[in-house]
Amino acid sequence: MNSNILESHPGLVVAFAIIIVIMLLLDLGIFNKKSHAVTSKEATIWSIVWISLSMMFSGVVYWIFNNDIGGHDLAIEKFTQYQAAYWIEKALSIDNLFVFILVFGYFNVPRELHHKVLFWGIIGALVFRAIFIFAGVGLINITFLPEMDLLGKSVKINVILTVFGAFLIYAGIKSWSSGDDEEEKDFNNSAGAKLVKKLYSVAPNYDGDKFFTIHNGKKIATPLLVVVAVIEFTDVIFAVDSIPAIFAISNDPFILYTSNIFAILGLRSLYFLLANFIHMFNKLPYGLSIILTFIGVKMLIAPWIHISSPVSLSVVGGVLVLSVLASIVFPEKKDETPETV
């Protein structure tokens, strides 16, 4: 049987695309047609909506594999792969929230404009994540070395996965060592800001929620466009960590992309839900570094030892819970608490 859902069930691919388009149109065109500061209640509702949609979609994936493609065992495998990839991306995306707060604070972005910036950041993520995931799966499929005897076992080493594994271990160790680094960052020197300033003149002040304005009779960019560009490039940087991590879970591009996008789409509402007190979870960066290192190790030992998706999901969930508990038990001292935005 053909276990490639892209070939066997193109209708599901179309359904996924339609769901995403409809939800984005509802989000921007109806519920957020006018720029406003998102309340905790609104953020909670949207968080529940996105997580519910994600879980329902994973159920559809299970149903299709169970009934039409490969039976119960394959359905369970694909379902757990989806869940593991979704929650790993969700966990690693928490790092983005810390950076969003820094970016918005650095550029003094009015609260009512946060949603619009994050919305267009998500649009960029839809495109870039597709490129990274489908290109990555393609590279992985063509970079297996010939079978060889190594450490007492006949194995097939994959060059890309080995490189990704080593990189994730390095990223995890580096993230741990910089867990307390609160050095002020100059986002004006980031690649996104430099690109916008190279293409356009930038106005000194915001003009509502406009990306462009007229200044002295000339059309120029507003600082809001600079902020969007910084957010876009920030997501690309974070994808360098998170995308290789989900390759440790599955080589099915549809499972990886859909789980990744649902996790990213729910990130905005999570930001508005946690922005005012995310500094309270001061131990989360250490938990994320452990997750990165664990996934890197999993990728390196995969030819010899297979760690299943349910086990990976349990480790990620356990580390996150312990990180949150550690943050509550060992809070930051008041004089070390960073300012909220």
C-alpha cells in the first residue's frame, strides 16, 4: 500500500490548505479587522481554537491511515509522529516569545499593532517552513551512506541527519550556557532591519498600522515594516533549530509540515496569553536546551538505537513540566527580573 499521504490522499492536502486560508481570513478580515490590543480572554479563546484544530487534524490523519492506507499500526505511528512533531515545535517556539517581547520593546511597538506584526510573520513562516521541510526531506532521502558494519552492528548512516544531530547538541549546550544572558540586543543591526533600510527610507514614527506612509511627498516605509522584517528573519533563525529537530521524528513531509504550521499558527495567541508574565518562567530556556540536546543525541544514535515518537513526546513533555515547576519553585529575584513590555 502507498503510505505517502501526498500521493494517496491529495484531498486531505487541499482540506488542510482550505482550513488554514479560512482561519487566516477570519483572523485578519473579521475578528481583527481593526487593530486593537488583544486581551487575555481573546488570546485564550484563540489558543483553544488552534490547539483543538490541531488535535482534530491529527485524528483525521489517524482515521485515514487506519481505514484507507496502512491499518491500525501505521495509523498509530503517524498519529504519534504528528503529536511529537507538533509539541516539539510548540516547545521550541516558546523561545520565540522571549524574542518577540524584546523586539516589540526595542522598537516601542504599540500593543494594538502586535497582532498585525505577528500575523504577517506567520504568513512568512508558512512559506519558509514549507521550503525548509520539503527540501530537508529531499536531502535526507539522498544522503544515506552505503550499509556498513560499525560498532558491532550493520547500519546505514545518513549524512544530513548526523550533521543535524551534532548541530542540535551544540545548539543545546550553547543555549544552556546563555540561559542567563540578558545582554541588550541591537535589532536595528539585524538582517531584516538592514534589508528594509537598504530598499526604503524609513519614517521616524509609526503611522497607525500602515507599512508605508507619505513623508515630504515621498512614499517611505514605516518602522512597522522594519519590525515585521525583523520578526521574519528571527523565525528563519529559529527554524534552523526546530526544523532539524522534527526530522528526528519523521521523514513524512506532510506530517512534519502540517504539525509545524499548526504549532506556529497557535504561537501568536500563546504570545498574547503569556507576554505579561513569561519572565516568570525563567527556567524554560534551560528546559529547551535539554530538549535540543536530547533530540540531537536521538538523531546521532538512531542507526543503533531507535527512540520511538511516544518516548520522545514523553521526554519533551516531562522536561517542559519540570522547567515550569523549577521556575515556580526557584523564581528570579526581584532586582534581576527583566522589565515587561
